Amino acid sequence: MKSIPPVHKVKGYGTGNMYIVEGEELVLVDTGVPRDYRLLVDRIKSLGRSPVEVGHILLTHFHVDHAGCADAFRRLSHAKVYAHKDDVPFIEGKERIESIHKKGVLGRAASLVPNTAHKYTRVPSVEVDEPLEDGDVIPVLHGIKVMHTPGHTPGSACFYLEEYGVLFTGDAIINSYHFLTLPTVGFSNDFDEAARSVCRVADIFEDGGLWLICPGHGPIVEQDPREKLLRLRGRIMRKGRA
Ligand SMILES: [Zn+2]
Ligand SMILES: [Zn+2]
């Protein structure tokens, strides 16, 4: 039996999920849009904890509905901010999504909706204390494994709490309520790469080890997360999409 750690989901105004994981210190996985700050602070207080106890902020990617109040929390609690190194320039405001577009990496759909894409570039920048690479283990909560899952953004990452079998997927895998799926094409830099990343994650959990999937959007998957993930891989392999 794995013991399930206290993972609390907070749904933000921008529909992105934020997670509070309680350990000795608090760990935030994603931080919503800027106006979610109050929501997150209130939820932390409702747990009988204080926002200054946030020691670690893990960002699955740079989009505003995930990185929006990371800076506010870092200032408040001096928490360390972690993100995959390929998203760090965007999180720190040194590069904007248009610049990948110019390099021809941005997916075709995002170029069809430039206004929406632009909206997603206005993220309050935050300094990243720990740029991550695939396979890194963050020494918190008995070890949080970093899985680089590029496609949605260049530095999209999943975080796996090995001890508890909990996988935070950000927008690499989202839950549409009926099934797991890939993020919307319009918001992804490279949809084919995103599909390959998901297959790689499913391969890792082929033999188990998965108790909960905590997606960037939609409800937590408590029932048959592994089966649902393998089904998603099956659909991608058959149709080349989810
Ligand atoms: Zn999102
Ligand atoms: Zn996103």
C-alpha cells in the first residue's frame, strides 16, 4: 500500500489546476493566473497552514494559467521555483512565445489565433531558482522525479512523487472528464512532439506505480489512472492524435 499524501486541488479562475501538497513544508505545483493568488492563500489557510510555509514551487510550464502567481508566492515565502530549463527563458520573461513562432517551432494553430497566443505570453515573470532536466530528482517529499514532456511548450514537464505514485502532468495530459487527452492543438507548440511525450510517459508506467494523475485541467484521476493513460497512448498510436 502506498500512502497517499495530502494533495489538494484548487481550480483557478483561468481553469488551470493548482495543487498544494502538504509535507513538512508546502509544495505548490502550478500557481494559476495572477488573480488566483487570493484563492490559493485562502485555501492554504483553510488547511491550518500558512502561505509562508510554501517552500517549493514547481511549474509544469510557462503558460499564464500555471505560472501566474509564482512570483507573488516566491516574494512572500522565499520559496524556490523549479521548472524545466527549456521553459525558463519564458518564465523569466527573457523570451516570448512569438520568438519561437519566428523560429518556426510554434504549431500552426497558434499562428491562426495570434491574439490568444499573445494573451498567453503575458505572464508575470519570476526567477527560476532550479532549472531542471529530464530525470532530475527534487529532494522534497521523498523525491520528486522530473519527466521532460515537450510539445505543449518546449519545457513542459511532469512531476512524479515516486513514494506516493502521484503524477502531476500540467498540460502534457489533461482530463476532459470523460477521458485523458492531449492539450488543445491551438495552445501547443508542437502537437506531434506532445503526442510522443505522452507515449513515453505511458511507457514508464506500463507496469504500474501510478496511483493518482493530477492534470493541469480537469479532475484528478483516482480510478484506474494507469489504464486510462495506456488507453490514451493506444488512441494516439492508432490515430496519431488523442
Ligand atoms: Zn493550462
Ligand atoms: Zn498550457
